[in-house]
Amino acid sequence: MTPHGWFLIAIFVFLLALTIRPLGGYMAWVFTGQCASNRFLGLFERAFFRLACIDPLSEQNWFGFTQVLLLFNLAGAILLFVILLLQGSMPLNPQGFSAVAPDLALNTAVSFVTNTSWQAYAGETTLDYFSQMAGITTQSFLSAATGMAVAIAMVRGFARHSSETIGNAWVDLTRATLYILLPISVIGALFLASQGVPQTLGDSVSATTLDGAVQIIARGPVASQEAIKLMSGDGGGFFNANSAHPFENPTALTNLFEMLLIFLIGAAFTNTFGRMVGDERQGWSLLSAMLILFAAGLIVVYSAEASGNPHFDELGIDQAAGPLQAGGNMEGKEVRFGIAGSALFANVTTASADGAVNAMHDSFTPLGGGMVMANMMLDEVIVGAPGSGLFGMLLFALVAVFVAGLMVGRTPEYLGKKIQSTEVKMAVLALLVVPATILTLTSVAAVLPAGLAGLSNSGPHGFSELLYAYTSAAATNGSAFAGLNANTPFYNLTLALAMVCGRYLVIVPVLAIAGSLAAKVKVPVSAGTLPTDGMQFVFLIVGTVLIVGALTFIPALALGPLAEHYSAYQLH
């Protein structure tokens, strides 16, 4: 670890901190409906509502809200599936790509609709421009808007009392896209294009290398997809190498900018929550818990990668940091980013459920790779994707106040709402769906010939590849250990199942909780009320997250990255 590396991390945290309160206030302005009076974007909103026959003043109960989101997402998945199946006859296909295989098309459609962005294909050699823009990029917007709508519904559950409704799903989807995602994406795309990220509908170009060979260089409308894929939590790359490709992430400046885009909305949502419940300190406490978990993961990843690979020592490879090299384990990393830029990006992308990568996680040290895997195992609560990080952390907050209530012998309360059996059951259900999906499907893949056939490594690392794949899918992350050949019918179907379970079997209980909370009356604060705006509550949430995660996943991690780590250092 170097002073330069810590300086980069400090700059990232500082710039992120500058955005949280302004963006959080802006999103509160949008989701409380004050944006409707905007003279410019308000015109588009009202025109869209009239065209779609939507009454923005009409609201839904939690069941109606859930129905809208599920049917909307189902329609999006079917549309993307059809686009991929008919790709060969679609416009904007200068490469002449043929239709995508049905199992891969299903996996890809589910992947981007669920905000996962798992890619069992190389984008530049599989998808044409129409599929990338009308299919992938469109779902990046809509899947992010879905997560934001769910989070806002849960916030309304705390903010309202004696209410049968939690908002209008159509209105929330529209406003999230029109007022938040679209403007920031335009700005982000323009900046990335100015830094050298391609934005063109022209065909690939050929170049002659120094040894006389001809190289085909893929390009396309990259900048517009890059901005939203980072900000939305969808993370899917235009190119197979994702943000390690120089056309997606050309410089150290774009690397910093892309990491900020990944955390931008998820971090600011905590401030939106605080504003909408009438106490910004509540939002700061949730953000503090997120940042403590993020810092712990970053320290492990950065130190593990900076310490180098013990297998390289016996080969006489110099892994010490110096004026001419970053030092540490540079396998699978871009020289232009170094250890700090790669470790920070890896921790950001797995803490946020984004899935974009600027280095190959399969080449990380066992502890580094295990830590980014553990980030995803914590149920997407460390900042998370837009919306899902907030409602994930709120689920743990409900469990934390319930445990605290048991310890003092009184009915637990959170933000003036009594937390009773209905909310606790739904919270536990939502929190256990992801671990159950990960462990069940990993165990199935580890014993079936169809699952083992995709492995390129045996032993602990091979098991880590399996565990990482299903963790990434169920946690709606989308990054991967590259050693697994996942483009087979078995993996395409089982990973699609993991993505559906990890997304919708969490969303439904969350919305049920929102409806239950909105119907409750608020109780006044008393001497026995647990303060939820201080560091005591922050550490209670952090402890709850870590205990649940450790009890669930330590045995699996012991078979994979931990076993690989200790075997490597025992031999050296």
C-alpha cells in the first residue's frame, strides 16, 4: 500500500461526500412530487401521463404497487428476449450478427431486467447496436427505476401513518427515469466521450499491426451505455473486458469518475430517506453503517492485493512498489490503474451490486477475491444499487431494533412505528432468500456433471468460481470469476433462476413491509425508545449484518477462498 493509493481513496471519498446531500435533497424533491411544477421536464411528465392514461394523483396499496412492478418487469424481459432472438433481422447490425441462442437470450433478458447484468457472452462479438441500445441500455434505465421505486415505497411506509397506499408505481418509475437517471446519464456520457470513449454507429475498423497482422477493432455507441450501466447498478459492459477495456475506461480520471457514478445514487438515497422521514440524522446513521462495512472490505482487498502473490516469490518476480511499478499482485490488472485503482474499483463494484470491473477478479489473491465475494453476500447493503441498497439496509435495521427490543423486554420501535411479527417475518424472509438461493444452487452445481463441466480449475479455486457465480447472480451484481464457462444451458438457466429469486423474492416482502408500516399509527418517543440516530445504533446494525453474514457463509468461504489462502501460504 502506498501514499498515492491512499490519496486516491481519500479523493474518491471526498468527492462522493460532496454529492450526497445535494443529490439526496434533489431526489426528495422529485419523489415528494414537487418536481411536477417544473416548467421544462414537467411538460414531458404530464404529456407522458396523458398518453399512458395514468392519473398521477391516484395511488396504490402495496399489493397493487407490487403487481405493477412485476408485470412491468415481465413485459421488459419478454421484449428484450424477443429482440435478442430476432437480432439477425433487426436494424443497426453492421456486424451482421445472427440471433442469440434461446438459453443465452433468456439468461441475458433476465439479467438486465433484474438489474444484475450477468454476461455469459462477449458484447462486442455477440450483440449488435440495436440490441445494445434498445435492449440492454433501456433495461439499465428501467431496472434502476424499479429499485428506486421500491425504496421510495418503503420510505413512505415510515413517513406516512394510517395510510392504505404507498404511492403510484407508474409515477415513481417515470420520475426516477425522467428527472434523475436520464439527466445524469447525459452528463456522464458527454464527459466520457470527451475523454475518448467511443460513441458512434459506424462499423468496426481494421488496423495493421507492426508484425503485419490485421486486427479488427470493435467500437459503437459505448459512452451512452457506459454512463447508465455504471450509475444504474446494471454494470454490463459493451465489451467483454468491461471497464478494463480502454474504450470503456481509458484513463485514471475516467476510472475515478466511473467509481463515483457507481456510488452516486445509492449513497445519496440515505439522505433522501432522512429528509422524507423528517430527520436527516436517520439517513446519516444508515450511511455510516454502509461506510464502515465498505471501509473494512476495502482495507482487506487493498492490503491483500498490495502484499502480492506468494506463488510469484519463488519465480523471482519483484512485487515491491517502486517508482516504475505499482507493486503487489498485478496479475489481471491494468497498469494504468495499478493496485489501488483496481482494489478500490473492485470493492466499489461489489459493495454497490453494480458488476462493472476494471480488473479480473479471478486473478485476485484468495483473500482479495474472497472479500469482494463477501461484499455481495451481505445482501446488497453496502451502498448497493439505486434503491436496493437503502431498502436492504432498512431490512437489517428492522432486525436490529427487533433484537434490541427483545434485550430490553419491550415492543421494538423504529421511526415511530412499532415493529411487530408481520414486519419481522417479512424482513427475515427477504434477508434469507439470497443466502438460500446461493448455497442451494452452488451445492447443486458442485455435484452435477453439467455444473462441473464449466470449471477450468479444480480444488478450492474451482469451488470459489462456482460460489462467486451464484453469489453474483442472486445478489444482482453480475461480475464474475472469469475461469467459469457459464455459457451453457445449465448455467444460463440456473443463473437466471438465481437472479429472479434474488430480485423479486426480496422486492415482494419489502413492499409488504412498506404497506404494513404505512397503515400503522405513529407512537410518540418515550424514555424507553431506542435512539436510532447515533453511533450505538450504527454499530448495532453493523453487528447484525456481520453476524448474519458470518453464520450463513463462513462454511462456504472456508471451502473456497480461505482454504486457497491458507494452502498458498502454508506452501510458501
